[in-house]
Amino acid sequence: MSSDQPGVSDAPPATPAAPILKIATFNAENFYMLLDHAYTPAELSALDHADYLAMNKSIYNPNKDLAKIAAIGQTILDEGFDFVGLCEVGGLETLRNFNHYFLDDRYDCYLHQQNSSRGIFVGALLKKGRFYDVKARNMKGDFSRNLLGINLTFAGIKLDFFVVHLKSHYGRDAGLQKRVQEVQALCSLVRLTNCVVLGDFNGILVRGDQQFEFEPFLALPFRDVLEAMGVPASARFSHYHFGETASFNQLDYIFCTEDIAILDGGMMVGDIPATFRERRLLPSDHIFLKAVIRPFARR
């Protein structure tokens, strides 16, 4: 994929201007990587595809193609992200296997296997040695998927990250009532300073075109990275959908509280599919969103 653009220890002393952080969010689309035993990287790459798929006994959630997993991993390594929020991950085992085989164990893995009836969860990868006093927890609430809250210290600054995957538009009422409840719960949980909320919101939060259920969140002091970088609303997207017609919308977001400086960011767009068949060749039906931020260092 091309681009256009746990520990606990003593925290380092605060600095007048904190270093920057490179962060990203990505819905990895039914990302399962379950293995029957440990392999060397060479053994894994030499596996017969049918044998690899057979290691996951689920008929509903098969293992993801290793070539697609490798492409996701290469994007993370090439960009050198410090923090990655991931959606639709098939459990902590999958996340740890991904980190070990495709990220050279450069990250600490966080994921709580709670709430999802589909067995897909939100998780996070935190680059080793960048953060201190990390505390991750599944936030309480009646969410469709787990809501991951992470408190950490970076360069002497306390930060809060929330990785979300809200209710989709499937269901009798297109998931509307459930999504309304989840947005209200999210608003009651997030912090209003030095906070990042990122992930798949499963809806439109582009100001002026937003769906009404997200208005309580948009009333909070957060800025969307794409908006902050001046990307025209009509040009923003993060998800490919092919039904009767092609539909490219922004469902994924990185929101930062107003005290966090957004220095850079954007959509990581590679080959844009023209058909569903072309879309199926991509690592996911979503794309990476990224940002370079500098948290506010209080004196």
C-alpha cells in the first residue's frame, strides 16, 4: 500500500515543547491470523495457503490472506507510526501474531476481547520505548464492539486515546438507535484535553454533512485531522463500498482535542478500485488515516 503523503517505568521529565507523535487508524477488515503452532518467518511464508486457512476452524471468520497482512504491516513499518488504532481484529492472538511475524515485535499489543458478537475487536499497537505508565482498559458501556481506552505518558505529558468502532448501518433500523446510544456513551467517557479519539465511527461526521446522531460528539472540543489539514469535504473518504453503485465515504476519523497541535496528516491512498473485484484485491475495504501531532505540554 502506497502513501500520499507495556510497560511501566519512570516517566522522563517534561519538556517545554513535546516531541511529535505519528499516529494512525485503520479498519483491517475481518483480520484473523490464527496459527496452530509457532513458526519461523521462513516457515510461515512457505506455508501452503490451504493449510494456513485450515488453522482457523471458524467457517465465518477465516484467516486473512498473508499477502494482505504483509501489506498492512509494511505500511506501518514504512511510516514508523508510534500509535496505531486497529478495528476488526480477530482477538489478541491475531494482534500478537501480526506484531511478531510482520512488525518484528516492535510494538506492545493492547486488545480486550469483549462485546463483539462477530469476534472482531478494536486494538492498539504502541511502539516500544515511546510511552510510559500505559494503562489500557475496556470502557464500560453497551457498545457493539469493545471501546478501548488507553491512558499513557509521553514526554512527561499525560494523554488519553480512545479506539472506537461504532454500530454499523445493518439491522432493522439501520442500527440508528444503537448508534445514538453509543455516541452518547462515548461523549460521556472521552476527555476534553490532551485526548485523541480515532477509529471507525460507521457514519458521516464531516461538519455540514454530518448525520444527526453524531452531533453531540461534534459539539465537543475536537478537530478532525482531515478538516484541520484543509482536505475539502468532497474529497474525504476512508471506505470503499460497491453496491448498486460505487460509494466512497469517510467512516474513519482521527479526532484531537483543541490543545493538541495537528502538524500533518491525511488519507493514505494507493490504487483506487473501480470494481468490487479490484477492491477485493486490496488489504481492506478501508484505508489508513494518519496524523502527526504534538500534545500540549503544560508547565
